[in-house]
Amino acid sequence: MVLTQGVQVLSLAVLADGRLASGGGDGKIRLWPKEGTDEPVILTQSSPVFSLAVLADGRLASGGSGGKIRLWPKAGTGEPVVLTQGEQVLSLAELADGRLASGGNDGKIRLWPKAGTGEPVVLTHGSGQVLVSSLLVLADGRLVSGGSDGKIRLWPREGTGEPVVLTQGRPVRSLAELADGRLASGDDDGRIKLWLVDERKLVAALCLRAGSNLSRAEWARYFDPDTPWQPSCRDLPSNWRRPDG
């Protein structure tokens, strides 16, 4: 089956009722019937729709080049609540506590109050004109941001404090979490990297692979400089080796 939007499709999301929402380069959001027949309901954003996200309460959030975030009523009709970011809205994700996170073309991530009023908390992914092109909320509640600076940042659940930084090397275009908890990231060089982002699992994996506690130099190869060295094989002597050598 093929659905014909007629213009560039920039974003997709599945609504709570099973309908597919598509965001277009013409500033329109189309809500397609579940059966895939008949004409879609059309919502007008007025600027290219770079990002869509379905909120836990059933509302659809949309963002685009116009610097506005619109929270559309659950029924898909009526006027939306409008949040003004000012910069282009490139990515959207809902946090576990119900706040909406939005990524801009100014290197900033804004965490909007759940009530939809008041000023957002601002996190800095990167300086200058870094594009925060992808946002993801992990199963453990942490927010992950990917940017055009080739960095992936894992933010503390509370939304404050310094993030863990992973280096992709190329602009990060997309993020997803696998069932086993690994983080997948895609870049514009055609590569997908799989990351162990649960620190306990990473330390355990390194213990098994190395067969001993990591030296400080080895630790620096796998962890961000802000993550202090610790024994990777906590319950084993520092010179422990696997029986198989």
C-alpha cells in the first residue's frame, strides 16, 4: 500500500488511535485513516514540519522551521496550544515526567513545563549553530540528544547536571533504543553504531572481555573523561584472569 502525500515527508508518528501522522515540507500535517483509504485530516502548521511526537495524554506535538511547537487536541481538530521556541524545532520527545523536550538549531534543548505555561529549562548540547537533530528518552528515563557536532549526550534523569558524552564522529541523524538496552545511532556517513549505555553492563562487559581490572589508560578509551576510574571487576583481585587465559 502506498499513501501519496505529494510533498516531501519530513516526519512520521503513530497516534494513540492507530492513525499515522505525517509532517510535510508544505507545512501540513496529515492524519491518515487506519484503513489507508479516504483522504487524510489536514492540520496546518504553516512551516515545514520537521518533527512529530505523540504525548502520553494522546495529543500530537509538532515542530518545524517556524520556531513554534504546536500541541494539537487529542481529537485532531480544534486550535493547538502554541509554545514559542524562536529557533527551528528539529526534534521532539516526551520525558517520563510528562515534560516535552525540543531540540533546536542553536545547540539548545528546551524542557517545557508539563502545564504548557512558563519558561523552559534549557540544556546546552553544543555551542554555536549545532543542530540538535535527534532526541530520545531511554527506558530508564534519561534523555539522549544527538547533534551535528557528532556528539551524543545522555542527560541525567533529573534534567540537570552534566551529561555523559559519546563521540560518533559524524553528525548524528537518528537515535533508537534496542530491546537489550543498547543505544543505536545513525550518522550521515551511512554508519550505525550500537552503544552500551547502562554503565553497570558496560563495566561488566569490559571485565569479561579484558579478564582483569582496566588500567586508567584503558578506562579512558571507553569512558568519558568526567567518569572517574573504578575497578571494572569489583569482586575479583586486580590481577584476575579468566581460566581460559
